[in-house]
Amino acid sequence: MARISRAIGVFAAEHIAAGLVEENRIAGSIKYFPNATSEVDSLEEMPAEEILDRIDEQIAQLENVEEVEAVGVGFPGIIRDGLIHESPNLPQVKGQDLATALSFKLNQRGLKARVHVLNDADATSAGIAATRGQLDKLVRVWTLGSGIGFGRYPQAEGVWEGGHIVVTIDPKEHFCRCGGLGHLEGIMGERALRLRFLDLEPEEVFQHASEGDQRCMAFVKVWHRALAAATATSIHLDGPGKFFITGPNAKYVQTGLLDLYVHEMVKMSPLQGSSIEVVRTGDDIAIIGAAVSAKLANQMRDSP
Ligand SMILES: [Zn+2]
């Protein structure tokens, strides 16, 4: 009988969630820090060393992990070979070798599995691919929240900071957290939205637009056009395919409008045929994606 393939997945973005993954499914319960219902951005103020300890703590609470093949950690930022090169939302972790540090901690507790760290949105896209039986396909995902994440499965060499794709050359567009001008996140990100509409909450902007407020209606069009532009850029660089949209602000997306704008922006015939779908993703999807990515990374490393 074939051995059941087990890996641990961790998602550490606004909070930490860890689970054991068996054959692309969560086995047992997910462990959370701080807990399942809290919405506080608890990692933001936390020193890097403590984030590491909290991740280790959640893994320590998982059961039946003696024979796991790999540990995958989805984490926000630009990550290469386990090292966090940049993490605009969690600047304290910049320069941390998360994979080595976590491996060391796990080893001390007798857990010998290899640790693979990847971008949180990449973990989400791998999770969508795994849970929809699309591990043989190209899957891209936009995560719409405080910032804008871009995930790609399969993982590929490169930086892939899709949230910072330039979607306008207007130098007045300066709301992106990274400081760059004209970025997608500077238009779509929730933080940028608050800076643009100092008198309105983000949900009020969309509410007022639906009630016919001209200023808000004009902005909601720009918001969609920006996502269409970034999607079109991805299509022009990486080819057509399936795009998923998720995250707390995905609820504002009008797929029909987005489709229309993408069609206006992508005209070459070999690049036609992309589709866009809004999906709900939770910690479970990202945990599965992190675990599956870690297993794949192991296979890549072990294959001659
Ligand atoms: Zn930016």
C-alpha cells in the first residue's frame, strides 16, 4: 500500500494558522494564533523572533506529525530560498532566514522535515489548484485586502510582485504603501482607498457608488480598470488562463465589468480565453497550498 503523503502547512499573514495536510486535504483541526475569530492584525507589532516562536508553537500543537515529508509556510513578502527579502506589511522580518530558523526549532523537537517558505498569495493559488484538481494548470490569484497580493501556481523563478504592477502613469497616483507611483495597490488596496477618500470608509465608497454618487461611481470604474490592467499585463507576459480573485474586498468585484475591461485591453488572438472567478478562500486553502508547495519543492530538490 502506498504511504499516505503528509505535510504541514502554515499560513502566517494577519494571524497564524497551521494544519496537517494529507493528500490535499486538511487532517485534524487547524491551530490558530491568536484564535479563529480574532481579526486583529496581530503580527504587525510583533518582533520577528516572536513570530517564529508562534509559528513553532502552532506546529507543536498538531497531532500525527511524526512522519511528515515537508513543512510549508505561506508568508507575506518577497521570499527566496527561505529568506525574507522584503515584507512591506511586516518590515521587522526583512532579512530573516525563516526556513533555516524554523528548521532549527523543529529539529530541536525531533521534527526533521524540510521547511519551504513561499509568498502567502502563492500559497493561496497552490491551494486553489490543489483543491480543484488543477495542479497541472497555471493558476493565478489576486488577493484584495489591505494590500494587493498576486499569487501564481506553479511557483516560478522571479519576483512576481503583481500588486505593484504599474497601472497608470499619472504621477499623482502615490497611495501605494511601497512608495512607488501608479501601482495597482495604490488604487485598489484598502489602505490606499482610505487615503483617497478621507471622508468615507471603503465599504461606503462602494455603497455610495451603487446609490449613484458620481465621484464614487467614477472611482469604482477606475478600481476595476486597474485590476483589468494588471490582469492584462499578466496575460501579455505569462499568457492567458484562469484568474481567481479572493480576499476580504473581492466582494466588491463585478466580474462582468472586469471581463469587459480585460477584453478591451487584450486583443491579440493567441492571448484570448482567460477567465476570472471570484472565490472564497480561507486559512484551509492557504494551509493546503503551503503544504503542497513544500512537497513539490522537496520533489524538485530530490529529482536529479
Ligand atoms: Zn507599490
